[in-house]
Amino acid sequence: MTPPEPVAGANPGTRVPESINDAAAPGARKTKKRILVVDDEKDLVEMIAYNLRRNGYDALVAETGTDAIDIAMRETPDLIILDLMLPGIDGTEVARRLKGDSRTQFIPIIMLTAKAEETDVVVGLTLGADDYVTKPFSMKILLARLTTVLRRVEQGTGSTPMESGGMLKAGPLTIDTAKHEVLIDNEPVRLTLTEFRLLTALVAARGRVLTRDQLMDKAMGTDVFVTDRAIDVHITAIRKKLGESQWLIHTVRGVGYRLQETQDETAP
């Protein structure tokens, strides 16, 4: 794997503390975002961690999937930068376990991959990754993606009327926008943050067709570029989690998606 371009002043040979946030100033934990960096290449981890600290973040590091899961459960970082190719438990399995646990379900993940094929990107998004960066990459690009994802998470509640709190209902579906809970026939459905925002947008539209561009804006922000394919992958994942109630999301061919409130409803 090829490391990102070096940044002036970086010293790849400097050993990064096992828990970098321990070196922060006494009050820093309350204000700095904590980022967990997971990669088996020590030099790459050190370089990313150095640049994170240089840009005002605290950094936690892990070189194996097992360590990544342990640290994420214990420290609940604000975001995880996760390499797909890890020894033992690989990145996709790490993501699957974290997204399947209520304690870490909503921690955003940016995946690092040396594979540029669409199938690898689709797998990552299906597992709940919020974004991905292909190696080799520019540190500036990684930091920009990280900032965008964190901003999106911070705007995840209260940024629009539909997210300001309260209940949304459609057929067997209930969404508690204040608690970020989704129920189907009173049974909980675990969604990633992006999936939650997409489903909430569709329900709040009450049958109005939303284009893929509109869904991108509502779920990911207007300053994020996401392909139509990525939105389709997220919708497919949502439908799978809705099980027998997947009919709630109707595809309007060539346009986008809309909420279908009754199973026998005639599509427009």
C-alpha cells in the first residue's frame, strides 16, 4: 500500500503514543474531536495521527481489527478512519460489528481502500461507511472529507424541521427523530446515520418524489459529491433492513424514490 503524500514537518519515524489523547492538555478532551485511525501500516498511522493533531484533533490508533473494536467500544470516538485490508479481522468485518452494536452504531466511518473497483466501494457503503478514500491519497483530501463527515453528523439533529424532534409514522413504520430510533411494528430497526437520514427524508416528504440529488443533499449535505449509485446502495440496504415492509420505499424510475404508505398503493 502506498502512503499519502508527506506533509512538511511530519516525522514518520516518530512513535505515536498508544493513546494519543493522553498527551493532550487537561481540558482538551471536552473540546477536541477524537479520531480513531485503524491501519496495519505503522508509518501511515503515524503520519495520519500527526496531521490530525496538527489540525486540532485528538487521535487514537489501532493496528488490528480486534484492537479497533476494543478501542471503539471503550472510547466511543467521534469518527473512525478504517483501512479495509487488516490482518485477522478485516475492515469490513470491523465495520459490520461496530454498526451492529448500539454503543457504536452511529460513529461515522471513513474507509481507506487500495481497491478502486466499484464493488469494493459498494460493499463499504452497504456496511454503513459514511465515505471512502482510495489510496494513495492526499492528506488535504482526507482531512477535508473528515471535516465534511463530522459537520454532517453535527447537523444530524435539529438542522431541519423534520429532524427537530418528534415522531414520524407511515404504515408499520415509526421514526423517533429525537432519539434516532426506527421501529417496524414496534420492533427496532438498526440503521446507520446516513440510512436514518435518508429514510427520515422520504417519510417527511409524505409521498412526494425525491430525486437522488435531493436525497444526497438531505442525508449528506450540499457540499458533498456522491454518485447516484451510492444513494441506490444505501436505499437497497434500508429496504433489506425493513424486511417485509420494504414496500414502503418505492422507486420512481429515472427520477428517484418516494414513500408508499400502503402496500397496495398505485405508483404514479
